[in-house]
Amino acid sequence: MGEAILVTGGAGFIGANFVLNWAEVVGTPVINLDLLTYAGNPASLDALRGDEGHLLVHGDICDGELVAASLREHQPRALVHFAAESHVDRSIVEPDAFVRTNVQGTFTLLEQARLYWSQLDEPDRSSFRFLHVSTDEVYGTLGPQDAAFTEETPYAPNSPYAASKAGSDHLVRAYHHTFGLPTLTTNCSNNYGPLQFPEKLIPLVILNALEGKPLPVYGDGGNVRDWLYVGDHCSAIRAVLDRGQVGETYNVGGNSERKNLDVVTAVCDLLDELRPDAAIGARRNLITFVKDRPGHDRRYAINTTKIERELGWQPAKRFEAGLRQTVEWYLNNPAWVDNVRTGGYLHWIEQNYAERLAR
Ligand code: NAD
Ligand code: DAU
């Protein structure tokens, strides 16, 4: 077994940030298995072009033979699993791909990892890790006064996305319990930062506001999310990979609960300051309340006591500073933005928002 790690979904938002951070902070080789769906973008990894420490393998995590060959050939010391269908709204329109990639794909990885791991000799067998990156959405929704999610909160997924992630979490748990596969699971809150595909709230609002387009806020805008800067999520995953207790799960969050309407307003004010436009005027006026997401979870909040106490991890970035940096990143990277807003993206925007905005 070498010092390489196998990452899945490393051309997506969090995966690409993780791979870039890994190259900077750790520097050991990364094999990056990614299907390059609409959400995967090799341009996000341009900084690693020509770097022998990064190998992008274009392929599907549901392809057992490909996964087996990648493990056999590269002999990784760990598998860090990001690949997923990740957008709740898409899971409501077309759930099939979520069950396939998130459940069947995770199962395929677990099964191939088990076969690979079971043939390792000590001490490699004991030190191998399968780290599964999951979400706080598996815990369902909170009322305004409810205590934040802990690792003991019962699962109650509400969307097809959340249910498919819950299914994958249960498979990971079972592979540890039944076969002893050395697994780790992280359940994280909403990420934001550079390289996020502009179907998610923050980048969608930045780009619409920049162009003076309506800013679609679902329902009354009072839903609450616990925002975490993506670089902090990456450092949490490194901490869990390094020092996490095998078989355990760790909740990861930003201690930054915000109402959606407050997030959207903050983006408007930042853009008015950084890129004022007399023809558009105050961007808060672009806010448009639209038909709610079916089954929309009201509030998520993460209790980070376990990862802080056991692994000494804390989020480093305050939300206001991270949001400013994120807005600046989108302003400074128009080529990346143009590259992802292609035909498929325009089709999704039409499909999800045309009727909502016509009301
Ligand atoms: P993303 O949608 O931006 O990226 C997903 C990546 O997976 C893409 O590169 C895509 O090409 C790849 N992929 C999809 N299907 C694949 C398949 N069958 N085989 C190989 N690759 C495939 O997602 P993200 O926001 O970066 O999320 C990454 C992970 O983190 C997901 O597992 C998600 O559930 C979890 N997560 C995300 C957040 C968040 O706020 N974005 C929060 C907590 C947890
Ligand atoms: O909590 C972690 C999860 O966070 C991850 O597991 C998911 O992969 C990730 O997509 C994210 O899910 P959300 O559904 O919370 O993120 P999204 O950006 O889609 O929406 C954030 C909030 O903003 C949510 O309450 C819905 C609302 N929203 C979203 C969009 C796209 C709007 O009001 N308008 C919009 O146009």
C-alpha cells in the first residue's frame, strides 16, 4: 500500500476544494475518480494541470470493475467518498439518479473496498480508511427552539436526496459492523465558497444579482441553514481521516445559523458595494418570493461538540468574511462561471424557475 488516496467526486464543489487543499497542505498523490456529470468540472482543477500528484480518472462509482482496477493499480491508503447527486430540487424532479449514484454507487465502493482491504497485510489492513462524506439532511428538520443535531439524533430524511444519503450512511455503518471495514462518516451542514455550481442558493443569487435578474426565495425565506465555509469542511475531513475513531460518525457545522432571506440580503449588499450598477439599483429590490420547495426542511443546526472535543477541530472562518470572499471569487472568475453555465444549466434554470417566477 502506498501513500496515495483515492477520492471520488473530486471534480465537484467540495471534492475539488478538498483535492486542491490536499495538494497544498498534505501533498501526497490523489487519484480522483469522477463521472464528470453536469456538476463535475475539470476546469476547477486547472491549478493541478501537469501535476504528477493528481490523476483524474473519468468514470462511474457504480462501475465495480473500474473501482476494483483503480484500487488494485494505485493501492491507496484511504478512500474519501464525495461523489453524489447533491441537489435537493433535482431529487424532487428526477430522483432516479440519486438512488443510483448515492445508494448503488456507495454500495459498489464499499464492496470493492472490502475486497481490496481484506487482502491487505498488517499494518496496512489496520491503517486503511473508508471515509464517507455525508450530510446533516439525514436528520430531517428542526423547529426554532429544538436542540441542534448530534450524532445520536435519529435519522428522519425528508427529500429523495436526504433519503438516498441516509441509505448510503446505513450501508457504511453495516460494512463496519458486519465486516469490520475501517469506516468513518461525516455529516456536514451547508457548504459555501469558491467553485460551487450555481444551482445552489448562494452562487445562484450572486450570479442573478450581478445581472439584475430576480432572486428566487422559496416560501417566506425563513428557513434556516447552518453555513460552513468549504475550506473548513476540508480541514474537518482531514482531521477525521487522521485522527477519527474507526466506525464513528462526526457532525461538522459552521455554528452560523442564518435565515435564507438574511443570506440573500447580505449577498445583495456585498454586490452593491463591490459592483454597483446604476441601471440595477439596490439589489434587495430583486428579491422575489416564489413557490416553496415541496417538503422543504425548516431548519438545520449542527452540534459540533464531538469533533471539537475528540479531534480538536473548529470552523476557522466567520460567515460574513467567508461570504465576502465567495462573492469576490465569483466576480474574479467569469471564465469559470461562463464555462459552467452551458445548455444543461440553462435547461435546469428554466425547468425549476420558469413556473415559479411566472406566478
Ligand atoms: P457536487 O454536486 O458539486 O459534486 C458531485 C461530484 O460527484 C461531481 O463532480 C460529479 O461529477 C460526481 N459524480 C456524480 N455522480 C457520480 C458517479 N456516479 N460516479 C462518479 N462521480 C460522480 O456535490 P458537492 O456539493 O461537492 O457535495 C459533495 C459531497 O458532500 C456529496 O456527497 C454531498 O452529499 C456531501 N455534502 C454536501 C454539502 C453541500 O453543502 N454541498 C453539505 C454536506 C455534505
Ligand atoms: O445541509 C447540507 C446540504 O446543503 C447538502 O447535503 C446538499 O448537498 C446541499 O445542496 C445543501 O442543501 P440545501 O437544500 O440546504 O441547499 P440549497 O442551496 O439548494 O438551498 C439552501 C436554502 O435556500 C434552502 O432552504 C432552499 C433555499 N433556496 C434554494 C434555492 C436553490 C431558495 O430559497 N431559492 C433557491 O433558488
